[in-house]
Amino acid sequence: MVIALPLSRLLVRVLKLPLEVREDLADAVTLQMDKLSPFPGEELSIGYEVVSETETGLWVFAAALPAPVFDEIGSALRAAKLQIVRTDTSALGWFRSLCGPCQLARPGRRVVLTDPDGGWDLMVLDHGVPVLARGLGVLPDTDALVREVTLSLLNVELDAGNSPVAEVVVVSKDAPSPEARERLAALTGAAVRHVAPPTADGGAEGVALRTGEGAALDLTPQSWRDEVKEAGTRRRVLTGVGIALGVWAVFMGVLFAGPAVYGQLTSRVRNASKAHAKAYKQVSDTRERVNLILSYTDRTCSALEMLRMTSSYLPPGITLAAFNYKRDDGMKISGEADQPTLVYDFKNAVTEVPLFESVGLSGPSANKGKHKFDIDAKFKGVTRK
């Protein structure tokens, strides 16, 4: 089982480290987190993940939690008979699930405020890379929210340099008040965009996606990892002993009763095979013919249906230049748009179609005032050669 902890319970820092510490990154992160820790004398469980690597340094998302807090969590998990294999942060889960729908990877600095469960989390992104993350918790009013954002922007300027804010993204069920919008816009000099959470629990969904993608951050204490290894070793030993006993019992049974039983079974199978061979062939031939007919009568993935679907999703401002359809592969769409954001919106709409296994985008590339692009959508269940 994988659990995700909120930022408000963690000591979180996005560290800028020199490239020279790449080989000893774990020690470098541990040293920095121990210096920043408000829990002197407490043993920390530390997890980290490299979120960006440039020619000059590394940006590392690091999180820590005192061991006594993990002991409390561990007691509850043992009572529920759950075993933890990885501990992530819910903030990175929300960031992963929102990155595509909210287009957070675009160039520029963005302030992302999320209110997933009544408490605010804040991230500052530079070109889609987190350079600051804070758990703000429950804030009493707009003044407190503006004050925390101001403090965060000052910290970012110290760590990541001065850069204009391109956008403020507020992710919450309820839209921010007009006063909050006006004050955030005045503070940052950027537009404030409200986005409703795309799913009820995007944090859990994002953590699941990160786990499938091999996310590196893991806060799980070493003692928990040792318990998981020991439990796995015990299971393998018991399984091996059981298999050995089963093999021994089967061997002894075959040794004493095998020849007679084998002869009877062989005779019975041979007679049954002869009796059913003709009927089986008839059923098999009929099934193949039916499947062949169904494959030609199914219009779900036909060229006309794909063209109709493409036209229905095509937003104003995009001109369709080419449409290439292959029944056993997918379709390729070429066109040009007035704005690059229209291309991303169109690609996201095509991605949501359940018929496609993957949707790739080439471009958009600017040419004579237009933004040309190509979209390659592959059908599900098609065997690739």
C-alpha cells in the first residue's frame, strides 16, 4: 500500500544543490534537512526526488518527518493490518494530476494554490518545475492568504531569482472571492485563473500515477522497509516449504499409482477427443466467420466516424489540413491554429476519447502567423508490428 501525507504535516523544502553532489545526493539532502529541521534531536525520516537538472545544478524536492510521528501512524496501520511499501506527499500527487489539465508545464513562473480538503497548499513553478512548496493550512481570511503568498514570493526570489509571475492558478471547489482575486492580481501583476479539481481526489490519483511512473520520493522509515523485507522473506520460505511438500506428495503418488491412472486417463481423453473433434471444428469455424463479419460491420472506429468525431472536437480557430486514417492503426490529423493553446485544448479533447490507446502531438510550430501541428492517435487493442 502507498500512503500520501499532506504538506502541513511535513518539513518540505525545494533545495537548489550543485551538480557536484550528484553522487552523494542522499547525504547532501540529509545534511540540508537536518540544518533546516525545527525538531532538534529528533531522528528524521527523509525522502527526496530530483525534479530538475540543469547545467549548473539540481532542484531537489525534499520532505522529512520525525520518527515519533511515523510510530503513531504505524500503530494505526498495524491495527488495520496494512503494510506500507512507499510514502509520498499528496501535494506532488495533486501536481501530477493537475499538470496536464491545467497546463502547468508552460514557460514562465506560476503560483499554484490548491485547497483539496479545507487547507491551502502553495507551489511556485518555474517552467513547470517546482521551486517552492509550502503547506499553508487553514487560513482565516484573505489578508492571511495574501500575506503567505507574499512571503513565498520573497523566498522564491532568494532561492530561484527574480522573475515575473505569468499566472496565479487557484484550484478549489469554490471560486475565490472578487476581493481575493483582485488582491492576488495586484500582488503578482498576473491574471488569476480558477480551476475546479478535475476529480474528487486528484491527490490520490496523482500519487497512483507517480507510483506507476517510478517516483523516487519515499518517506517510509527504514524500520518499516525492514519489516516488509522480513515479511516477504517469511512468505517465500513458507511458500517454498509448501511447494516442496506438495511436490514430494505428488511424486510419491505418481510413483505408486501413476502407471494405472495414466493409462485410464489417456484412454478416456482419446475417446472424448474423437467424439467431440467434429463438433469442435464446426463451432470453431462458425466462431471465426462470425468474428470476421462483426469486424466488418463494426463502425465504431470507421473512417467516417473518426472524421465526424474530429470535426465535433475541432474548436474555432483551427483549420484541418489533412486527415489520414488506417483501420488497423489509428488516425493522423494535421492542421494549423491561430493560437497554440487551441492546439493543446484540441489534443486534450482527443486524448479523452476511450477508443485511443495513445495520442501524440508534434508541434505546434509557428509559421507565417499560424501554428502548425500533427496529432497521431493510436487505437486500443491493435497489435503493432
